[in-house]
Amino acid sequence: MSESDHQDWQDGGFGLYVHWPFCASKCPYCDFNSHVVASIDQRAWLEAYRLEIARLAAETGPRVLRSIFFGGGTPSLMDPEVVAGVIEAARAGWSFSNDLEITLEANPGSVERGRFSGYAEAGVNRLSMGVQALNDDDLRRLGRLHSVAEARAAFDVARGCFGRVSFDLIYARQGQTREGWKAELRAALGMAVDHLSLYQLTIEDGTAFGARAAAGRLKGLPDDDLAADMYLDTQDLCSAHGFPAYEVSNHARPGAESRHNLVYWRQGDWVGIGPGAHGRLTLEGRRWATEAPRAPGAWLEAVRRGSGELTRVAVPVEEQATEYLLMSMRLAEGMDIARHERLSGAPLPQEAVADLIALGLVDLSQGRLRATDAGRPVLNAILRTLA
């Protein structure tokens, strides 16, 4: 890579991810770094976040911040004053873009929605709600503490507080039929403001669902063919309602795509702070992968000692090329061929690309390689062919 390519991250932008590790309960499908505790010293957490932001801002130097994302865990258990303090620390560390996106993940319980106006006053301008299902029986099965009525009430409050609101749903759930999912998705599209994240249920090792599946006690999951049909129905219905997929699992009205997640998928740089947070930073011409300790207490103690990072590992240029391939091909816009070639030092395998085009699985135009509608359901196979 030439000296000019040392700033490759600028093609993706720069963001800040803040991990809040606490939840009111642990969902049986969740493999995120989340913890249930009796009490939280919110002032101590704010001070730790401030210290980490100041440390990393001093390292990166002047940059324009495009997004801040409060993830978790359940960030809607944070005091609004903590959120405001983090945003002010970020403002002190970096310049804000004119269209800075500040997203906070929220659950639709009554405690959380009571804080929504406080988050808006703090500077949050986009809310991402973990609804997960519009069916009370399935919400209970998924371990969610809210009802459909509470989710709809929270959504109404959110819509009054924030100009941009997204919510998540999980499909291919136990006992779910194709018609049932279509009806639920139509209801969701009738509620939606500008963005939906629609995920197929995956059974992860280390979760309660994973243990049940291993013991043969997770009954009624759709087979692969039915799950594939649900995916195709999702694409058709969302497109018809003006919410095309801009990424494999994410749908938005044009212009309402998640700017923070685009930083990841376009391989920008981001600071990751909080327990278990990952980051990618380009410093003095080298790209680094950062990771923080997962345990909340261990992370707080590390910050007090001077750094909340557990590891910082240089990412070889060839791995950067592979990361860019894997992430960018998830997007409807696809991959910039020239950028990938600069990173990898070699062109994509031309015969493999030609075969995929002939099969109708990818499209190559205007210097970009994209998965077609037919290719997206088999994206993993496409990536194995190209990597």
C-alpha cells in the first residue's frame, strides 16, 4: 500500500461506540456482553467513559466524528446525565460532523421509555428499539420483559421525541409460520418511521437457547427452506413499502441508513469503549484492532490504571483487504474494486468473478461488485469463492 492509502479508513468515516454492559435480565438467545446487577454507580461509569474518550482523542488527534452509538446491554438503563456527559466528552475530543448521528439502543419497558425525552435533551437524535416480536407468546419465549402493547406505547413515545427511530425484529422463531411472519412484518411496516433491522434467529453457543438446542429441547424451529422463504418474503414486503435492504439484515427509507453501522461495513475507523468493546484505529499509517476486558469491574479498574484496552493488535494489510471484502459485500452498494485491490495488492480472482456473474449471483458495474437479489441468500458461498 502506498503512503496515500495509509488513510484508507477515511472512505468509511469515523465513529464512537460506547458499550453499556448492564441489562434488567439476560435473554436466552443473546451472546452479547451483558450482565444483570442489583445496583450501578452511574457516576463512576461516566467518569470512566470520559477518561477513555480523552485518552483516545489524544491518540487520534483532530478528526471529524460522524456517529456515536450507545450499545449494550441495555443503554436505556443509563441515566440521561451519563449520556449527556459522554456526548460532551466526545465533543471536547473531536469535531462533530454537521449531520452527526447519535443512536441509543433501548428496550420498550416503562422504565426505559420514561427516559426518552431526557436522552433527546442530552443530544441523542436516533433511537434503536429492541422490540424483537409483535406477538406476546413469542416475546415471553424470547425472554423479553415487555409486551406488544408496551412496545407500541414505547414506539409512540419515541416517535414524539426523536426524528429517527428504528426497531429490531427476529424471525424464523419457534413455531412461526410463513404467513404469521408476513402478517407481523406488515404490522411492523405500518409502524415504522425510517429503519428496520430484521434478523433471522440464530442459535449461538454459550446462550440458553444454545444449551437447549444441544439437549434437543428447542422445538419448532423452521427448517432451512422455510427460513429462506421468510427471508425472501422480508425483501419483497420491505421493498414494496419503501424500505429496501441496504444491508443483508437492515432496511431503510433512502437516506435513513444507519450511519454508524455504515462506518463498520465501509471499513472506517471507530473508537470502542466499555467492557468487551472492539475498535479499529489507523494511527501513524498502521491499522489496529483494539479490545477491552469483558468484565465490567475489570474494565473500570483498567481505566483507573490508565487504559481500558486489553489488547491492541496490528491488522496486516492482507487481513484489511479480507475484512473489507467480507463487510462491504453485505451492502447493497457492494465493494469498491479499486479500493480492495489497493489493500490486497492483487485483483480479485477474475475467473471466479466471471463465473459468479454468469450464475447471476453478482453484478459488476461502475467499479463496484455487488451481490444480486439472487446472490444475497447465498452470500457466504460467494464470499468463500472470492476470499
